[in-house]
Amino acid sequence: MAKQLLTSLAVASIFLTSSPASASYREAAYVTTLYSDATYTTVVGHIYPDCGLRYIQYHLVGTYSYFGTDEFVGYCTENGWEPL
């Protein structure tokens, strides 16, 4: 019984260490440009990413609007920014 339990734990540890949940952190980051209206001509603000240890936090500079475009700028990883 104890040998079977140890074998099961060994097999489980192999699967857990190779699972996506334990993989390195990497998340896409975007800069959003905000416009005053649907013509997309007058820029009123930007939303910029800040890379943390295992998260991205976005902050607004200017005025928020429902009209915006996103631009992919790189990846936030556990080691900091990974540019394009």
C-alpha cells in the first residue's frame, strides 16, 4: 500500500511540474488610444500598461472614452518586459 502511494505521488508530481499552471508567466500587453468620438480623429487619452511580478496593471492618462484602438506593445513576464 505504501509503495503504491509513493508511486502515485511520484507520477502526480511529474504531471504537476509539467502542467501549464506552473509554466512561466507571460501575458500580452496593449496600449489603448482613446478618441473623442467615432471619427477617431481627436485623441483624448491613453491607457498604458505597467508590468508587475505576475500581473499587468493599466493606468489612464487623459480622458476615458468608449472609442479606442489597441496596439500590441509586448509581453509582461515574471522577469519584466519582453518587447516585440
